[in-house]
Amino acid sequence: MSQAKKFMYINRHAPCGTAYAVEGLEVVLIGAAFEQDVCMAFIGDGVFQLKQDQDTADTGMKNFSPAYRALGDYEVNRLYVERESLQERGLTEEDLMPLTWEDEDDDWAEKSSIHVVERAQLSDLIEEQDIILNF
Amino acid sequence: MLHTVNKSPFESSSLKTCLSLAKRDSDVLLIEDGVYGALSGSAHTSWVAEVLGDVRVYALEPDLKARGLSKDKLIPGIEAVSYDGFVELACVNDKIQNWL
């Protein structure tokens, strides 16, 4: 196989009001089958996608938020969340759903996929990528 | 008059425009992504809280739940209402303005 490219999916929209979030997640899960080096970034209202306890039952909409838990199994285990975006929204890392992956190189230790990063750090991470897709 | 706002205040100026134009004693109902405007501790909390003495602000509870926002996350003074409460607000007000 040719050398894997570095992909970053940037998520900037809230989960329910538009289809960006669910469509973006589907693309990531499908794209993960192609064995590329994939990470995700959550910026602005995109951080609301990871809010825990989402329950859409009363609205008649499908709740797709449990599907984020599948990301770890697809080796998408770097989810960068911008700290400033959390702060502007009155959220902390504790408000986010716990998302983990199992590290086969470390005796299958369960590790967190969520990495809260400063804006400047995120800017460097974006710069490192080969391909960036926005949702 | 009943005003509804369905956009996140972080993405759109709808809430700001609505609250700056709503007359004293109006009802403002936050629905869909508009419910993010009811969050306490956010960058918008202070100016939203400021108008609460002049207008009544409500947030639609099913839309809060869908987004994982519990009632204790709301700015004090903002009331969560059910779909029945939405209907009630629509009935008691003579006009409705949707700030799409």
C-alpha cells in the first residue's frame, strides 16, 4: 500500500440543528476503512457534538451520539477538542462523553480518545495534515 | 408577542437581534439550536441574563435533552417548557415572530 496520508476531519457544527455532524461522522467511519492516519478536531459549536447525555427520544429524532463510541474500534482515537471553544460555551472536559480506545501496543490498555488542546496547539496540528475536511 | 429563536448564539446573531428588539413583557422561546442561548457560564450568559427582568425567556425541554443539556445548566430565570408549554405560549400571545 502507498504511504498513509494524514487526514483531519474538522467538526464545527452543533449535533442536532443541521445534518453536518451526522454526515461528518458517517464519512469518518467510512473513511476509516481505508487505513489512513485519521484524527478529528472539534471547534466552535462542534464541541457540542461530544456533550454527554444527549437524549433525542422526545424530539422524534435519531440519537446518533452513541456512534462516536465506535470511533476507537476504527482506530480513530485522536479527537482534539479546542479548549477555548469549551470555555466560551461554559463546558469542561467533564461535560463530554467518555470516549476510549484499546492500545494493542500497551497490553490493550484503555485510553481516552479525547484530547483537549489549546487553540495554538490545534493550529499546529492542522498545519501538519495532508488532507483536511470540514463538516 | 411570542418570539422564537432556533439558532445557536455562537453561530448566528438571531438571539441578539431578537432580544434587542423584543418589547418589555414579551415571551421569548428558545428552540432547536436556540437552546444553547440558555446555557449558564457561556460567553453569552451575561447579556442574556441582563434582559431577563424585561422579557420572559423559555427553553424547549425536549431540545435541551436532545443536546445533553440538563436544567441545572440553564441561566437562573430561564424556564424549561414542554411541547404543551410551547402550545400554551402560542395561544396566550396574540402574535408570533420566528427569528429564523
